[in-house]
Amino acid sequence: MLLVCEASCGNLFNMQIPQSVSVKTSAEYTVPLGNADFDLTEILNKEDLLAQLRASMGSDLDLYEYITNEDVLTFVLHKNLYNVPFDFSQYLGNLNFTDAIEGNSGMSGITFNQSIELPTVSFNETMDINFDDMITTLETNAFANPEDVTLNDIPEGTDLSLDAIPGLTTFTVAVHNGYADSVKCASGTKLHVTVTKTDSTPADSNFNFLLSISIKNSSGNTIAGISNVNVTNGSEFDIELGGKTLPQDILISPSGSVSGGNVGTTHNYTMSYEFENAHLSRIEGIHTDAGTVDTSDDISISPISIPAMSIPLSLPAIVGDMIIAADGGAINISSSSLSGWSGFSVNFDSFSLTGHGLNLDESDLTAGSGSGLISKKLDLSGQTLTQAGSDISVSGSVSLDVDGATLDFGSNGTSNKKLTITIDGGITKLASAVINLNSIDGVPTENHDPIVVNQALPAELTQYVSKITFGEQQGGTGTYYKHNTEGNLDTNIASEGFGIRAKYVNSLPAGNNIPIYVKSTLFGMDGTINLTGSGSNAQKDTSCINYPTVDLHDGDSADFSIYLPDSVTLTNLQMGSTYTMGLSDVHLSCDWDTVAVDLTSVGDVPLNMDLSDIDIHQLLSSPEIPSFVQDMIDSVEIDSLPVYLYAKKPSGSLASLLGAIDINANINLSYTDKNGGS
């Protein structure tokens, strides 16, 4: 017997999980018994008949006794020809999207929590510029020793005043050679005078040579001096100049007397002058130009090196290039004023600030807002910081302009010998910063462990389903709804669509959105989950949902990928702040609405049932049967062999949605009688 069956059905709406769709057949076997009265169940039982039928038609056949009012023994055979499974939820669940997203079954998932800690970049460093070399240069030129004076033929035996002694005259000394208008001597400064007797004639014991020296200004006013020093046989003495102000030119005026001794005897003397322990207390009106043709006579102050300084700076590994915001960073170079100083300036001959991508020099320095001797500013706006390097290095040199200046070093000449420079400032705000998300463990990015799922669709899904929808929009409202059990769009049933739903935290300032890309060709998904910057650590909901119509004829595999960009550029960041971003409670939304079932692939279902192994007479033969009864039993025949084809639909609302199922069949029957005929 050959059975051919074809079946088809239309769209299904909001289906429950169905049980099965089956095509089955049954056959009735009747045995006309005539008027004999014999209980055949003693020799013919269902188990023996079922065994023969299963041997011929397969183990999935069942046999049932069918009770009628006629005196006919009837059995019903039941055989399942074809099943069409409709468990779509299981098919979609088997795609393994959920495990990949949520991190189940050993998969990585996309949940993460990351802090971005930007360091505090501020510094306040000091360094000293020492004026020792400058002061030495000034003092060398400020105290010029007077020339030696020779006194010849100083007589004995005559009482004479100094004015009558040859050579003892007042003379002018350019004490600081015109390099300053005046100098004030520090305490301890002396003019050391040495009087040396140069002749060989011994002085008489009654001969006395008393010497007085006065230092005067050009007006004749005495500045300092010493009186009545006995220099008969030579002597050394000091004229104290501490606290005394010496003009450019001083008058050295010797005086004194000679008395006693032998008439006719003369002596010769040399007087020399030398400044000792000479230090400046104050110098006014410095003139670096000596006023001579030879420029080598000019005062030259050598540049002073700024001691090298390093400012430590450590940046998080995930942070790339950072651009400093306008007014977001500056370095100030300043010093205090020095008491009693005027007309003095410090100029930067060279300056260098390098490290972490910075490379600034003296041309980048501008005038600062301070009032000290030094006030410079280095604006860092728009400069780029990089990971390269570990410190910011500062170095340079300054030149000192003293021409026309007045410098005060205190009464002891020990004050103001250095200038303390303060370098302070920092970076407070970034215009932008690159964050390398691909360096964060556990965060899938485009080129670093993205979540990618690509697997074959279940054969049942591609064989029996043509399309799946995830809701329908009502009147352009933007909200998608599902169909009810009657197949009507119901605005009380909102569809959750297909995609990702999650919770997130993003404490970055507003405008700093972290995108997570969600893609699937099969489900028409090319969207973005945005972790929107809010400036707070409050947890918020986010999603990337689509309402596709999935055409399963477009392919035999399901693809799904989700990842973050390898890096993002953030803006408006405050240094010294810690920002948090994270994603949690991630789950897949797969709320399908309708399924279009296509059973054309079922086609013809052939069924060949060979019943030649079934021998009714053998089943009804037994030695216990009387021979006259056996003769009647031998005349038993199959009264009819009807075949029924039917489809069993799922229970519940799905049955009505399926509607009528049409079955077209052709039945061909061939048999062999007891004589071997067919």
C-alpha cells in the first residue's frame, strides 16, 4: 500500500509552545465470523497481531481493539507518518546569544566596571639664583687700589709741618674706576696703608715722623682718616671704611710732621694703599660700560644657570593623548623683590620644559602678573600630554642686567646674595583625552576580544519557518505591539523586540557618551547602546532594540556581535577626578510576535506498507480447535481495510490559528490471496 500526503497552513500569531503537528494513518481489519460460536480471543490476541504488524510496518505502530455492536472482531492500527515540531522559543534559545552576552557557560560576556582616575598635576618648586659671581665682579671693579706714593729726602733735625715735606700732597683716586656712582662699604672694609723706609741710613733715636691721612670727597669733606701714626722706621695701619660711602673719586690727603734728629740726615719712604676685606654694602648707579674704547674693560656678568628640576607625573595606563583646555594649565615663574634693589632685571636667555609630550622654550614665556624681580608665565593651553616619559623637566639660564642698577647687600654685605625663584602651577582641566578601552581587561572592543556569535540555524527552523516578526507599529507612535490569540494587533500588548537591555553607570561629564555597537545581519540590527555621561554615579537603564522582520530564506546562519570602540575621546575632564563607567544586568530581549510557517518542504510523504507477513489463518490455527470449527475459521477473511489520514494540531489557541489542514492522498492497494493470486 502506498500513501502520499501533502499538507499546508497559514501564518501563526502569538503561538504557545505547540506540541506537534502529525500526519497519521489507521486501518480497520474486520473478520466475518458467520453463525459459529467460538471465542477466538483464546487463540487470536492483540499482542500476536501487533507483533506481526510491527514486523511489517515498523515499531512505531500501535494496535487498538475497536468495539462495535456487530458480531465482527475489529482492530484499529495507528501509525505516525510525519512530525513538524513548532518549538520556536527553544530554537531561538539554542542560538547561544544569551550566554555570549551575559557571560554564561564560560563565555566572557560584556559586563564591566571601570574607573578612570586622572592624577592631580600641581607643583610648587623653588630654586635659588646665586649672585656670588656677579658680586665678585662688581667688587673687583668697585675697589681699585690707589697708586703708591714715594716720599724722598724727609729731613732730620728740623721741625716741619707736613705741607713743607716734599711729596706729601693731596691726590685724587678714582676708587671704583667709574663703574658706579658710589659704593657703600660693608663693615670690615679697610684701606690698608703700608709706609716703608727705603733708605739705609738709620734714623736718629730722637727723630720722629708722624703721619696722618684723611679720605675726603670732592668737596673736601672728610669721609674717613687716621692721625699721628709714627712711621719713622716704617709702619702699617688701617683706615676703617665700614659703613662709609665712597664716591667715584676720592681725595687722599696725607698730613703730619717731622721733628728731632740730626741736621743734614734725610730718609726716603714709600707709601702703598690696598683695600682689604672690601665688600659692598650698597652700590649705586652701576655702569657696566667702562667708557673706554677697549670693550674688555666693560663689566660682564655671566649668565646664571637655573638648577635642573624634575616634576613627577604619572598617568593611568588606559589614558592616551590629552589636550589641555584653555586656561586649563599654566606654569608661573616668579620671585620676590629684593629690598633696596632697583633698576635690576633678570632675563631668560634659555628655558626648557619637556616631558610627556611637552616641548616649550623661552619663546613661550609671557609676562606674568607678579611684581617681583621675575614674573613670567608659561601658558599650557592647547598643549598635548602623552604617556611618554615619567617626569616633566625644567632647565634654563638667565642673564642679569645691572646697568644703571642700585643694589643693596646690607650693612655686612651678606644680604640679598641670592634670589629665590618659585616655579608653580599645574594642569586643572583637559579639553579632551583619549581613553584606550582596548587596554581594559574584560571589555570587548572591536579589535580586542569582541563578542561574536555566528552559528547555523536549527534545521527545523529553516525548514518550517519562512519569517518571524517582533511586533508591529501602530499609527507611527514609535511603540510596537503584538497580536493577540485571535490574530489581531493588540495595543495592550507591547513588544519588547529583539536586542539588548542593560543597566549602566557613566559619571563622566555630560556629552561623554560611551557607545556599545550591536550588530546582526539576520536580525537587521546595526545599533548602538549609549552609556550617556551624566556627571553622577546613578545607575540608569539603556537598550538597543530593533523590531525586525526576519526572513529565514536569507540565510542558514545567525550572526550577532557586540563590542565597544578600541578608544574613545572624552572631553571637559577635571584633573584629580575619578570617573566611573560600567555595564551590568545585561540580557537579551527576544520577544517575537508572529511566525510564518511554510510546510512546502514536507512535499509528498510516501508510505509503503507490506502486509504479506501477516497470515490471519496462521494466527487462527490451533490444535485445540475442533476440525469442524477450523474449517469455518479457514473461511475467515478481511472484511475491509480502510485507511484514514489526519493531522493532529497543538492544543490551545494554536489549534484555531492553524485552521483547517488539507490532506491530499493517493492510495494504491495490492494483495495476494490464499491461492497465490493477486
